[in-house]
Amino acid sequence: MLHDWLGPGWSGFHAMNFFLLSLIKSGIVAFVLLTTLAYLQWAERKILAHVQIRVGPRRVGPHGLLQPLADVIKLMTKEDMIPSHVSKLLYLFAPFLAVSMALIPIAVIPFGGQVEVFGVKTWMQLTDLNVGVLFILAVTSVGVYGVALAGWSSNNKYALLGGLRSSAQMISYELPVALALAAPLLLVNTLSLRHIVEGQAGFYLGFIPRWSVFQGPWPQIFSFFLFLIAAFAETNRVPFDLPEAENELVAGFHVEYSSMKFAAFFMAEYANILTACCVGTLVFLGGWQPLLPDSLGGQFIPSIVFGLGGAISIFHGLNPARKLDRYTLPAFGVIFLGIAALFLIPILQAILLPLFWFAAKVGVLLFVFIWVRGTLPRFRYDQLMRFAWTVMFPIAMVNLLITGLLVALTS
Amino acid sequence: MKALEEHVASMLAPEPAPAEPGKGRHMVLNMGPQHPSTHGVLRVLIELEGETVRKAAPDIGYLHTGIEKQFEAGTWLQGVVLTDRVDYLANLSNNLVYALAVEKLMQLEMPARVQWMRVMLAELQRIESHLVWLGTHALDIGAMSVFFYCFREREEILRIKEMFSGQRMMTSYIRPGGLALEPPRGWEKRVGKFIRDFPDKVDEYDDLLERNPVWLERTKGVGFISVEDMLDLGVTGPMLRAAGVKLDVRKNTPYSSYEKFDFEMAVRTENDVFARYRVRLQEMRESAKIVTQALEGMPEGPWQADAPKMLLPDREKMKTQMEALIYHFKLVTEGYRVPAGEAYQAIESPRGEIAYYVVSNGTSHPYRVHMRTPSFGNLQGLGPMIEGTLIADTIAAMGSMDFVLGDVDR
């Protein structure tokens, strides 16, 4: 039966191979995703701390590197309390819904092109849906239910207000997100994320990458910023963090949640940020396409970046600002130099270079998310709505129309 | 209190069935006493229609410590430490007004150096208090980082206070009869360095907030209350000046030789949260100017008044002269006596007009000490200010009032 389903070209061996490969890939992706989520939180605390002239976590492990682990242990061992006044079923279902819908989109996100490991060819992606973009939009919108249900079922006034704000906000900003994404899709003419990235390969004049933000006939720079702003709202981040505005609504929709149920919401928030950054990278910034062509030394950029990182670490380790830095920073420096050397090995370059470019672009976007949190105040509810409907929506619409017109004229 | 109780009862009473489905259904939100934005233990009962505040009633008294009554249990000198704890973010202002009131009763004239020193410390105190206000106000509106920048500068002022008095917050440094201790060696250098750098730091906050569109959206046109209401309710200080009323005790009825300093009264006319922000930032700059002037023109002279019946004698004299020893014994065991009478003294604290009314019956204990605290008056404006606005504006408006609950409840 499996044979029929997979088609005539498949043998038993191939089927086995397919399942085994998928299992391994899923395992790796899940591990990397969860680690990234944990360390994203560490990075946020560190970066925010340095924006705010603090030092951030330093106690658990060198430079607080084990802090995420400690947080997980803390959250798991906290008392799992269910208040007596909640609507139990929905109260328990909401965090589960939120976190699962936030984790699913990673399944369709490609991290690189086709690679060959031990003679097996595979794509650096779990699955390539031909409607990948739509799938991500659909799944993340279901995540709103988690927040709305949490707000309602908690039977708490602050949570209710938070849930209400959140649903209104996420539904309103869904529209600019969709419109902003539609414009670059017109350029590449596909919904599959892998093909979107492949459509952005190459360079103009030998050095300007053909990413959507630079691609002719109408560079998608406007829709990129629209998408980024709307993504802030979709993920409830500052300056749009009204649902959990701690100074108004204490904690918003998750005020009645504790222990792992709270952790689930927390994880969902960070997973949503990661998804938004990944989509932004894939659709607008050319996914794993490099910034510079190999003819201009693009393949050496990772080595240079890590090499510089290593050199700076070692320099600061030799002139330590704090006692502990004398030992930790040179160690980091050596690790960075090692990574820089890895990028020079020709066999590994095929795998590592796409991954580097993808991770670097996502990392830059994540940094912007954290940076903005340290800089901007919070919008008011009505201003937020007005901004969505009177500013974002018309601009996105006009941008879409211009893109469509120019694509029709030039094709 | 009766009016408030009736108000609260009317809000909690079951409401009549709505005429139309979906209309007139209100939710009563009990904000506080534990809430991140009430800056202490203030309880505000808010009646909401959606996100709009229909009625609001502040409920105070959660931090009542009976300080006014405690004054009567101690000597005049022991009262000084209580004044620290009234408005714990502006303790030197409270020290100063108490000292001035007691000195008025004793008809003591302070040496010039003491007066200038007091002005300088009070202005440093104003800067410190405004820094705390700016940090927490910005935090309420969501700008996290400003809080840490403000506290960096505040830390230096706290260190200066510690240098003077040995304490960071509860300094009790300004006392009836002068200062508590001789100003420490090297204070000019420390204060001078701080005050040279400070105006740049204020510009830095201004850069972060004044041209920030989100900040402008959140603060402009928010938290309006009519000038008549303000005057009726007893609102004073930066809030009143942001409404265009030129009322500053430092200018109108100068005390402690404020008339010798050259500074502007910060006045705006918009009467909203943003105007209050501008006024306070301007005041920080003006305070820095006053501190600079005090530093440059600080007169030489004693740091205490010549009042042997009130102040402890010199250690050396106490060991060599019998007269001094007797005074020392009497002052330590019983405290000084203040002539019978009553005095009212008002000064400009960072929050507004603070006034102490002290009554003496001629003994070494105050008969009555009553305070007119600015936070209490300012807080009365909360209801009219936020009714009809959104919850988020409530937070912004509350932050712009800059009340300290210790000052409200005492």
C-alpha cells in the first residue's frame, strides 16, 4: 500500500530511507529549535541588560550561559496551581494550543538548499509544502485562540482585558502581514518557501543580491518594513505588547497561569518571534542566499566574522573588565576561531554556508526585536488599531498594487 | 470619607438590567492596592465600559503610619527622623520645611552658609525625586531603558547624600538650628562634577523621549483636568505649573534665601501629561543651575546657628567648661524647649507645596505637627482626570501626578 502511495519509483529501501531520514531531521530540528528558544531568551536578557547599562545573568554558568537550563528546572518544579474559579478545560487547553501552534511552522521552513551527507541527498527542510506561506499564516492565526481562550477561561478581569486586546490586535494585524507578504510573492510567483528562496538567487551587477528587498522591478523594501512592524504586533512585542502590558494589566492574559503552563505561553511567544523572523528572512532577505557572490569572497565572510569575534574575545580576555573574564573570554575566543576554521574546510562549506547566512539574517532580525524592546514605549489600544487600519493597511495595499502593475508590465 | 464610601457602594451595587443588550454593562476593576503602576499601595476602583473608564475612585490609607501622632511622642529633634519618612523620595525637602517651621517658632536666623547649603541640598533632592519620577513614569508607559538611565544619575546623588550625612535616603541632614554635621571634606568637587555632567544627561533623556512619536502619542492631550478643578482640589507643584498657573513657593514667597538665586519658573500651558513632563525636565535643568550658583557663591561661615540652648556644644568646650557640660546634659536628656506658639511654613517640594503647621506649648515635645502634603492634594485630581479616558491613559495620568503614597497617607 505504501508502495502505491509513494508511487512506482519507490522501493522498500527508499521508503525506509525516507522515514529514517525524516525522523533524524525532525529530531535535529526539534532539538535545535528548542535550544534556540531557550537561548533566545538568554540573548534577550543579555542584550537588553547591556542596552540598559546592566550586565544581565552572570551567576549560572560562565556569562549566565546555563541560565536557560536553570529557568527550565525552576519552571518545571514550581507548583502547578489551577485556581478554583477558572473554566478548567479551556484553561488547560489554551497554553497547549498556543505552544503547539507556535512550534508547528518550523516544519515547513527551509534552512538551506540540497545537501549530500554520506551519499544521501536531502533538503535542509522538514517538508516543502507547495502552500508553505499560507500554511504558516493559517497556523499562526490559530494561535490567537490560545491567547483569547486563556484570557476568557481565567475568569480574571485583567486576563479578560488582555485576551480581548490580543485577539483584536492579532486579527487586525493579520491583514497587513498577509498583504505585505503577497507583494514579494508576486515577484517569485510561488507559495513554496523553498522556491521563494530559489527565486531570489543571483546578483545584479555582480554584487547586489537579488533578494526581494532589492529585486526589480519594484524592490519590496516597503513591504519588508510593513511585515516587520506587523510582526511585532502579531507576536505581542514592544511597542505593541498591550495584551501583557504589565503596567496596566499586570500580566494580561497569562496572569492566572503558573509553572509549565506559564512556560508554555512564554515559549509560544518566543517561537512566534522566531517564526516571524524566519519568514521575514525567507521571503524578503533571500533565505540562505549569500550577501556577496563567491567571486567577491562571499564564502570567506563567515570565517572573517567568527575570526573577528574570536580576536575581540581574546583581546578582552587579556584585558578583563571582570575577574571571571580572564578565563571565559579566551575560551570563547578559541571556540570562535575554531568555528572560523571550520568554515574554511571545502567539504563542510556546502552545508555550513547556507546555514550561516540563514542564521545570520534571522539573528539580525531577532536582534532588532530585542533592540526595539529596549527603546520604545508602548502604544495605546486605540492608537494601535488606528495605526493598523489607517496607516499600515493603505500602504500595504498601494504597495501591492504597484508591485502587481509593474510585474504585469515587465513580464 | 463618607462621600467615598457612598461612591464605592454605588459602584458595587447590582446595576439595573440594561435597556438594550450589550449597552450599559460595566465592569468594576479593583486596581491595587497591589498593582505595578500605583507606585505603592494605592487602590483605585475603576468602573469600566470596555476599555473606557466611566468612574474612578482612589482609596487611600493603606500606608497610614500615624506619623503626625508620632511627632507628639518624641522631642523636637526626634521629629526630624519622622519627616524623612513622610515623603521618602524627597526627605531633604521635608527636613527643610520642618526645620524652617521650628526655627520660625524659635525666631532663629540661620547663617548664610547654612541657608545656601540647604538650598543646594534641596535642589539636589528635587533632581533626585524628578529622576525617580521620570524613570517610573517612562516605565509605566513602556519605555524600560529610561528607568535605568535615570537611576544611574540618581545613584550619584544618593552617594553625595551619603557623603554628607552617612545615609542614602533617610538622611535627617537638615535640622532645626542648621545642619546635622559639618559638610565633609571634598564635597564641592563631588557635587561640582555631578552638576557639570548632569545637563547633558537630561538632554539624553529628552532625545530618547521628546522626539519619540510613540511617547508623544501617549502623552499629548492625555490627563487633562481644568485649572478650576485643580485649584479647588488643592493640586500644586509641577501639575499646576503645567496648566499655566505661575505658582512656585520658591518664587512667590522665597525662603532660605531663594531670592538670591537666579532661576526660571518652568511653566507650560497645555495641561496634559506631556506638559507635566516638559515642566519637570525643565525644573531639573533649573535645579542644576541653582546648584551651580550655590556651589560658586557658597558663603563662608558656620554650618550651624549660634544657639547654645538648642544645639549640642562643641566637644572641646563640653570637656572644659561647666556651662557647656550642663547644656549638653540638658539637651541630651530632655531636648530643647520651643517657646509656646504656632507656626506655618510652606516650601516647594519636588511634588508641590509642602507645608508644616507646628504648635508648641513651651515644652520639649511638639504639641501638634500637621502636614499639608502635596501628594495628597495632587491625588485628588485623579478622578476628574481619568474619567472618560482609556485604562492606558489612567496609567499615564497617574504617573504624571508623581505621588508618593507615604506622602499621601503619612
